Amino acid sequence: MSKKKLNPLFLLSVIGCIIVLISCSKKSIDSPDYYMKAQINGMDWSADKDGAWFQMDYDNTLNYHVTNIFSQSEKLLDSIQYKIDITSRHYPKNGKYFFDNTSPFIPYDGAAAIVFGWVKKGIANESFTTQSFNGFVEILEINKTHMRGRFEFDSKRTQGSTAIDTLQVRNGSFNVPLTVVSGKEWNP
């Protein structure tokens, strides 16, 4: 009975494939880095890791999905914790959408941003809400897995603590995963 020898070229190919697979980092195989960041009143702010996402909610009046971007952050800037949410009631596609809300309600063809804040006061917190009165969100890429873009706006306090009256949010950017599609199927 004769023994079969392994072809050296085949053996080298298998070893090469194993080395390539081992050397690939998990990061290169997993999803891209997701983030949301901006400057709030000149201070660098960012959402927590995995603390920013977007969802598509079907609007029966508009007959298409509206885009909602959410964030959360435990970080403090000047003893204040901030959370930025952005809504665009435009058909979800690449483009620049201006914040044109002059009332607490977002117009059917509008866009807006809200900043929630918590002022640390000892063991108690005071909260506040600000709403954009100008600015924009620009969608640079949107698909079934993520959305990427940028934003800037000014907002005024609408309720809560008087610690903050106005906020300037500048140099905002995001790359956030899609987490929910509600109402109807969405096909970008």
C-alpha cells in the first residue's frame, strides 16, 4: 500500500490562507466605526460608543419614511450632559435639509434638531431642552445599513433649567447604523 504525499504547493496555499485569516482583525470583518460628534458652544462632544443610530418611521400623511437620528452620551461638558436628536421629514435621500422650524412642531416638509441636557447639581440633576431655530442636516450617504452626513445649528431653550439659554452646535458629523424601519418596508 502506497502513501500519498501532500503537494507542497497545496500545503503552502493552505498555510497562507490560515495566516491571512488569523491576521485579519475583527474590526476589518465587523461593521465600520459608527459615531456622532460635534462642537457644542466650542467644546468637543461625541455620542457614546454605539450610542448613535437612526431609524426610519413611515408617515401615512407624507406617504414615505421620515428619518430620525438619536444619540446618547454620558460625558460631561462643563458639568452638563448632552443628547442630540435630529429629524428630517423630507423623503430620505442624499441632500441638504434646512432647519426651518419656528414653532415646537416640525413642519411636514421640514427638519429640526433637539438637544436635551442634564445639569449636574450635586446628587440632583436639572434638565433642559433646546430646539433648533436655524441650521441644517446634510445626508451624504443613506442605505439599508447606515447613514452618513453632517449637521450644524443654533438652538434655544424651550423648557427646563435656565442654566443654558442658547447653544451653538458646529462641525457636526455622523456615521450611524440603521436600527429600526417601522410602518412599511423601506427600499432606498
